[in-house]
Amino acid sequence: MIARQPGDAPLATRFDLSRLPIPLRWLLLIALSALVGQTLDALSMPAGQFIGPMVVAIVLAILGISLRLPRLWFKLGQGAIGMLISQTLSIAVLTTIVGHWPLMVAATALTLAFSYLVGVVSVRYGGMPGTTAAWGTTPGAAAAMVAMAEENDADPRIVAAMQYVRVICVVLIGALVGHVFSAGEGSAVKESVYSFELFPVAASLAVLVVGSLIGQRLLPAGALLGPVLLATPLHLLGLVEINLPAPLLAIAYAAIGCYVGLRFDRPTVRYVMRSLPWMVFASLLLIALCAFSAWLVLHFIATDYLSLYLATSPGGLDSMTIIAIDTQADVGLVAALQVMRLFAVILIGRWMASSIARFAIDER
């Protein structure tokens, strides 16, 4: 049992949202999540539509809202991100991957080596729990890393905190990098994403649901990767026109953010606040190392630095895709390299976690 800390009782007495009727609690969560998410999006903060709801859900969870978003919504939210990724994977992008595959494999290996190093430093000197720190410092889709951490008995709340602290750092630094470095010509992805046509939307939703349901039965983080694997060939063959309107994407990101945020409680938040300086330091260190790897790769691929920075960035597949769209970077290149790294993490993630955990200081 966790001992009550000074200040807990007054806070619980004055702000215990569990006393409200359940429908009113859901209404409060939905309204505040929509308000904060849309506000951040209006302020042009990349990934604001899932960072905002996550922060709202954390605050409400601390105040005792006592709600749990069904896991199905979390899975379908991941599936929507998978569909968005599939939309960026064109023949030209796949040709680029084939033409530069040794370099991309090397860049992926270098990023994973850097994340391994930061994970070892975190468990050895930052006081982080072993496997939890491993998943928290592993670069990939943040939502997928949380899901895989939960499947491997790590604390998903701490992993989520580490992942999203890094996402926020990446977003802020990415905005600065986007201001300093000019991106390429960009793409028309954003316009197609935010349009609406009935049949393509219906077909996209069908592929999303089928891909998520099948993927989660066959693959780690399959709710995200299933739609990618199913939708990409259909998209490339012209059989399905992927169309995800803005409201659907907003709901998907809010579902992911709220699912994670509602899992927090006061003891978890206290732990996160105590470890926050180290989390920020570890995030900045990994970002710097990945930015260095992007600079190295830039000498071998004819593209802009911003695209390579986002492609090698440890911010996560889903958020990096959105940032690439918003900053007019090469979305296909960013998604391709991020997907390659995510598959690599799926293949060796468990080994990395157990290996990093061995460096933890024995506190017995």
C-alpha cells in the first residue's frame, strides 16, 4: 500500500471528481480534451491533438475522475495512424528505400545504438527501473512502445511519461529546426488527408478496422502495423484511396492521449515529477545524437536536413508523420525510415529491454 502524502486529503476532498455522475465525467473529459487539443492545433503545435487530450486526462485522473477508455478505442486510434502512414508510402518512396537501403539500415542501427546507450545511462545513473527505462528510451511510435511495454510487463504509465516527455522535447526543438532549416518542396499529403469524400472514407475505415483486428492478433503493436501492411499495397495498386478527414484524426489522437493519460494516478505523477529532470536530460541527449546521425546521412542522400532530422528523430512514428506534414518536409522519407526503425524495434525490442535492465543498480 502506498502511504498517504501530506496534502493528499485536502486535494481529494476538494476536487474528487468521482463524486460526479459518470455521464458528466465523460462529458467533462471529452469537452476539455477537444478544447485543449484544438487550441494547441490552432496554435500550430505539431501533435497537439494528442498531447492536449493526454495532459487533460492526466490532470483529471489526478483529480479522481476514475474513468478508463476502452482498449478498443486505443487500438483503433493506432490504426488510424497506420492508415495515415500508408498514405505517404508511394512507389517513389519505396524506390528511394531500395536505392539507399544500406544507408537506411545503417542509420536505423545507429539510432538504435544511441537509444541503447541512453537507456543504459538512464538505468545506471538515473535511477530508472530497468525494463521500463528500456521501453521508455526506445525510439518508435510512442503509442506502440507503450503497448509493447504493457505486453512485456513494464509499467506503461512511466513508459508513456518518458515517451511523451521526449515527444514534447522533439516537437519544440523540431519547431526551432524547421525555422532555421528550409524543408524541401513538401507534398500534397496534408490536403488529401483533410479532404472528405464518402466512398474513400468508408473504404479507409473498413481497411482500418480489418487491419487493426487482424494485426493485433498476429503482430506486436499490430493495431498500428496491421493497417500499414494491409493498406499500403491496396493504396499503391490504386484499389483504395486513403482518405482520413480531420475530425477522424482528431478523435484518433484524442483516444490515444486519453487512454494513456487516464492510467496516471498521484503516486505515478509524483514519481514522474521526481524523475522529470533526468527524463528531459535523457531526451535531449538522444535527440542530439539522432540529429548528429541525420547530419551524417545528409552527406549521402540528396534531400533537406529537416526531413532527415525528422526521419531519424526519436519522437515516434505517429508524431513525426504529423510534424512532417505540418512543416512540408519529405513525408514519405520520414515515414519510411521511421517505419523501418519501428520494425527493427519490434524484432529486437525485447532483447534490448532485457539487456538494458541488466545494467540497473541492484537496490537490495
